[in-house]
Amino acid sequence: MRKEPKHPVDAVFERALSHRTSPPHTATWEAVRAGQDNPWSSTEEALIKNLKARQASPKPSSWRQIEAQIHPAKRRVLLWYRWTAAASVLLVATLAWWDGHERLDRLPQELSTITGETPSMDLSIRTAEAPLTVEPSSAVIRQDNFEKGLAPHAIGSILLAGQVRGKPLVQWMPIALQEIEEDLQFVAIPEVVKEPRQPLEPRSLKRRGNWLRPTSPWSKAITAYVATQSARAKEGQSLQAPWSNYTIAVEVKVPPKAHSFIQNTLTHP
Amino acid sequence: MERIEDHIPSAIQGDLKAQKALYEGLSPFVLGLCQRYFPQEDEAEDHMIQTMIAFFQKLHTYRGDSPVKFWVRRMAINQCLMTLRKQSAFQQPIKDSYISTDAVNSSHDEAYLLHLVQALPVGFRTVFNLYAIEGFSHAEIAESLGISEGTSKSQLSRARQWLQKALQKSEHSLR
């Protein structure tokens, strides 16, 4: 076979490239070794063993997500309960608001003030329907309350119109405590308050609900009176009755439902 | 001693307690596996959840011829690979400059070793996990990932090289 002469261009490329060498990529040899049975080094084996055995604690919320997916029926029931509960709360709140407004509408717009002179202290109770008048049989101060160091609002010594089931009917507590009505309010306001000879600063009273506010003139008078009497009791002196010095007016807001109850329990002596 | 497989019949019947027992027995293992493929904690947790949902949905097909742990392991791997395939993670070119050993610190505890694997480029990491830890052959890996066997070998080799460098570096830093 006759050998044809090489084209000059081909000859140039042959001369330039036929002996050229190039270093392989660094990982090529590793790849060749990997193609054979290249055993793991001890470090690698330790790494692999460690990773194989590794476990991790999932978040607590993960189970809830899975549970919701695998129990769609339960999910629907839960959703139904949630919506029902939310709707019930809204309904109850609406009804309570509506009922409250109804009750307020039934109450008198303006409270009446009826006064009386002590010691024949006159307690009048006015309701939306008709006024009720009761007269207390006595007004006494119980010394044991002072000894116990009770707060003025718990003086419990002003006994009006006898007792109901063995308990004082009014002792500067709301009548609600007598389990008549939860929303029964009792407010006492003095019409005339005579200042003591030596005015005393009223002690702070813990506010209990919306009754007997310590800022009211009555509370201040009572506080001053109790302070005076406490000092007297400590000194071994006798207590002074306050009633000749004060005119007391009492206002009681009574829901109509409680009207008959009060009429039956607040009896004339 | 109670085996985890004992809960399977009740779990298939929908017994919540048995399902919870299975979950508590398997989820740490599944999460540990997912964390090797996904460095992000939330991503790993998501894959664990998806795996466990698939596990409960397919539990009735479990024949019991192998431990349930192997069964769920296969599911978890498939779940992870499915995401990685969607992300075309193996098609991205990998350059040597991409490999960094900055993640190396000075202890060889479990968290550190996991961190090393997680710091690998995604292709290296996946092949290393499948070959070294899950025990797949290069042919299986190539089929699973849609790459050639040669690529699988090459990626494994480079992953090993990177890991060895990182381990050496940390040993130096310990001295």
C-alpha cells in the first residue's frame, strides 16, 4: 500500500500534539481505585458505623401532623367540635349581653334615697315595682369584732331588722351573700356625716365588688368611727354608739325577682 | 420483650395507641436517616413526617418477611431521593473549589460526623449515604438517581477524599 504524503497542516498538528501529556484530575485515580475493591479505612468505618446507628428525636408536633393525616375522620370530628365550641361561646356571650341589657332596662333609672333618724334607723328598700320599708329593731356594735381586728367593712355590728336564718341580714355585705341573687347590689350612703372631733384618716379598705366603696362618705365615716372606737377599746374605755350622730340613708337596688323574697324576710320587729 | 412488629396488626386496624407506639419506635431512626440527606432540620423533619404518613398508609401491604425497620428505611430513602431528583441535585456540576473543609471542628462526636456528611455537596452526600451507609451497589445507585455507574463511583471517591481531608484536618487541630 502506497503511503500518501501527509498534508502539511496535519503534520504540524501531529508534531505539536502527539507527544503532549496532561496530568489527570486528582480524583481520577481514586475513581479507578473505587472501581476496584477499595476497602474502607478504619476512620471511614468508624464514621459509617456511627452514622448508621444515629437516631434523632422528632419534634412533639410531628406526631400531630401524622395523626391528622392518617385519621382524617378524627380530624373532621375534632374540627367539628372546635367550631361548635366556638359557636357556643359566642352564643352564650350574646345571650348574656342581651339578658344584662334587659335587666338594666327593668331597673329604675334613678335611685331613691330615703332617710331616717337613728337610733330608730329607717331602712327603705326600693325596687322597680314598689317601695318596701322595713325598720330595724336595733343597731348595735359588737365589741368582739374590734378584738378580732376585723376591717371596718366587716364590722358586722350593724344589725338591722333582726336576722335571717340566724345570720345578720345586713352587715355591710351585699345581700347576695345571703344567697338571694348574685347581682343584688347594696350601697350605703350617709346623707349627713358629722365629722369627729379629731378627724382620723380612713384606713384603706380592700374593694370587694362594687359595694361599700371606701371612698364614699359613709365608708370614711365608718372608718373614722371604727378607728376611734378601736382606740377606746384598747384603752379599756367603753364604746360609743354612733347613731345619735349620724343620719343614714340606704339605697338598695333589687331586681324584681328578689322583691318578694325581701318582703318575706325583712319583717317588721 | 415486646417487639415493635407486635403493634402492626392493631395499627392496621386503626388503633391509635399502636400507631403511636410504632411512630415512637421508628421515627427517631427515620429522622436520623433523613438528616443525613437533608442538612436543614426542618427539611429532614418534613421528610420524616412524609415517610411516616406513607408508612401508615401502606402498612397493610407489609408482609412481615423482613424487619419493619428495613421496610421503613427503604421508604425513607425513596422519599429523600424523590425530592433530590425533583431538585435535579445530581445534574449540577461539581468543582473541586466547591468543596470546603471549613465545617470541620475539633471533636469527633456523633453530631460532628453528621455535620461532616451534611457539609458534602449534595451529589457526593447522596452517593456516599447510599453506598457506604445504606449498602446499595453502584448499579442500584445509578438506577435510583438516573446517573451512570461511573458517575456514582466518581462521586463516591471524591466524597471519601473530602471526608478524609476533613478528618485529617480535625485530627491536626486536635494535636
